[in-house]
Amino acid sequence: MLKITCLIVDDEPMALSLMESYVSKIPFLELKGKCSNAFEALEKINNEKIDVLFLDIQMPELNGIELSRTIGKDTRVVFTTAFDQYAIDGFKVEALDYLLKPYNFEEFYTAALKARDWFALVQNSRKGEGKEEPVYIFIRADYKHLKVMLDDILYIEGLKDYVKVWLVNETKPILTHSSLKKLEEELPSTQFMRVHRSFIIALNKIQAIERSQAIINNQYIPIADQFKQQFQEFVGRNSLD
């Protein structure tokens, strides 16, 4: 899964707390800090890689629009403000989105998705056109490295310090000493999705979706609340209704 680092900036403590709670619910966002003014944010950006700023506009001394003009193009901005008159200024500095307070989690999540999609495009362009995604991985098991075709993977189940990799036409899984997080980073996000703290699923192996469960190879895999929004986005993009 593509991870995006972010910084939240607002001079109102309640607004910072709200954004922090929203960020914690989105698995592809990694919070690098929270700042109560633009100068704190600028120092953070100068010393650490920050992909996205969730940035208030009206702040003392240096406002969000002025701050956005001082940072490099590698850091993108989502403005959060109670005032709609800054929308044109936000457009001029090429903000990814403009959230008008009070905004809800759905609106915040949509803005985060725009950021993820933008950085995914940048990442793909840097890899070079025409470069194909991997079609297999090597998994260490039974004192050797097994070559596993990605298209053969049904789902991956986490068990503390081990994971089970369930495969097509195999009654027993591959058991390997690893973590779901490590495998999630190695697997292409276009083909696999983390849907639970204990499960990664192959998206093209889903037979059906029933209530909050994905059915793969007649196994019911739960979709946890923290991953539900992302999963519903995937379903919506691939649904005829």
C-alpha cells in the first residue's frame, strides 16, 4: 500500500484533535506531527519529508495561503477553513482540495484519496512508462525460498509473528515467519488490499460480498471498520449499479 506522510496545521486545538482522529482512521496516511502555527509547520517541512499538509488558512502572523507559497512542489496542500472566500487563492496555489469547516469524515477521506491518487501517479511516472508490476514473489518457508505467482494467491492471514498464504488449488497454506505489514508493502496495491488487521485479500479472487465480509474460495473474510471505507471505494469503482 502506498503510504503518504502528512502534517496537520491549525491554530484551534479542537480542529487539530478532529483532524488527528480522522487521520488515524485512514490506513494509507502516516501522521508526522501537528502544528498550531505556520512557522512550526515550516520548520517541520524543512527537516522531514511531508507529502501532504492539511492546512488551516486563517492563522496569526503567517496564514496558510502564504505558507503554501513558501514550500516546494513535493509537498501538496489540502486547505481546511471556515471561510469560502479563499477558494480562488487555493486554486492559484494548486491545492489538492479545499475543505470548508465544519467538514465530516467522508469529506476528509475524499480529500485524502485525492492526495493518494496524485502521489500514485507521480510514483508511477517516476518508475517509467510501460514498467509492469511484479507477477511473483519469493516466500521463505521450510528452509527455502518458494516462488509464488501473485495470481495464485487467494488471501493472506496473519498469526502474530507468522502469516499463512492461501493459494489456488492448495488445501494447505504456506506458513512463513513474516508480518502482514511487510507483505502489504511488497504486494501491488492494485491487486491486493488489507481489509482487517489479520487479512490481506486478492481483489480479483472475491466471489461475493455479503454484509461486511468478502467471500473468497468459500471462506468468509471480515472487513474491519477501519478498512471499510477504502474497500467500499474499490467496490464502487468496479460496480455496475
